[in-house]
Amino acid sequence: MRLRRAARVILVGAPGVGKGTQSERLLTRFPQLSAISSGDLLRHNVKSRTPLGIKVEKTMKTGGLVSDDLILRLITNELGRRGWLFGGRPNVMTLSSSSASMGDAGLMETGPDAFGSALDVDPLAGASLSAQATEDPAASFLLDGFPRTASQAKRLDDIVPINWAVSIRTPLDIIMQRISSRWVHEPSGRVYNTTFHAPKVPGFDDITGEPLVQRADDTAEVYRARFQKFQETSEPLLEHYAKKGVLWEVQGLSSDEISPKLHQEFERRFL
């Protein structure tokens, strides 16, 4: 199915609500749509022990949120790498979800002080969405897990006007059960759940046969801290997009219940 106009989408939902699952299903169903996941990009850097990964590892393990400025820099650099932005300052730190384009470290630097410079320089200054990306369906993208706050969304508006914000809602008790049953194949990012998407062989990845692990932030104590922070920041964010007329809410007890509703609405808006 081909899009008739560019889709610039964000998914908003509590940790464990299934945003990653919905992203994968949207990407499979609509090949012109590409995804940028702030969580996946950060976790890759933690695993690769990049300067950024070392900086945020402790925060992520305790359920804290990485600073707005760092996330904004990462997302802006990623959009610029894809050729969808013009203007602004030169990128001194480029993060990609593709290991082939990133190299072993996952972080390309233009000099010995590049990482420090990236923290000091505002990459949003003067940057904006390119003319091609504004309307070209091939420049459609989904920001998974970003923006998290209304202040981030307001800063992002000036360069990347989101035209569909999806709020995914599932009861807390269902999410808690899902979190405790979640297992991950770290090298690929594949996620399994013993209650509804179990691996063929318990404890091992279907594709490689390698062991699965539970994330350090997938504990009840850490999750409750993350959920509380999400609640504090999400309501102003959703209100921001509601005022712009681009907010749409979907509810369900499982990803299989939510996906058909999500796909139908996406097709109505962009096909």
C-alpha cells in the first residue's frame, strides 16, 4: 500500500504498552514508513559502550529519563542523516539504528571533542524540514518514544511538524503482567512475551538460538518509577497535540486488539 502524503507520526504510551510492537506492524504494512526509536538507539549505545551510552546507562537502569537536550540532539541528527532536514549547525554527533552505517561504536565523531561539542551546541538552531520531506510519502517516519514532554514537542514543532499523534492506552495491571513476562534478544532487539508471543524454545531466540535476557529496567520497582514519570509528562504532551488537532487515542487489552484499529485510522488519514 502506497501513501498519498507524508506521514509524520508519534506513538505515545506508557512503557510496556506495546509501542514497539505497533511500530513493527506499521512498518511491515506500510513500507514507505520508517521508524526512529529513541529507546532502541539509546540501548544500542549502552550495549556498545559509546560515550553517550556510558553517560546514560545509570539513568536508564534506575528508570530515570535522559535529558531533553540529549534526546533532541539525537533525533535531530538522525533526521539530518536521513536527508530530511536542512540548515542548522553541522552535526558533530550522528546516531543511526543501523550498525553498518555506525561502525562498531555506534557514534561517529569529527574530532576528539566531538561528543562534548554535541552537548554544548544546539543543533535545532536554524534547522527545518526540507521541502521534499514536507510532502513526499517516501520521507514518512514514526518517532517511537519521542517526544516525551510538551516542551520537547514545542521545540520539535519548529522543524518537524508532526501530523498524527497516537495515544495508546492499556490498563496498568495488564502492562505489569506483560512486563514481568517479557524477554529480549539483545543483539537484534527482538522481543518475546511468555504469555502471548513466546519463543519456540523457552529462553532462546527463534532465529539465532541465542539466549534471551530480561532487561534491567523490566522489574516491578523500576517499572513503577518509570510509569509515574510517564504520567507526569504525558498529559501535557497529549494536550499539546490535541490543541493542534492531530491527537488520536486507541485503547485495548492487547496489541492484537489495538493493531486493526490503528491500521484502519492510518489508512484513512494517509492512503
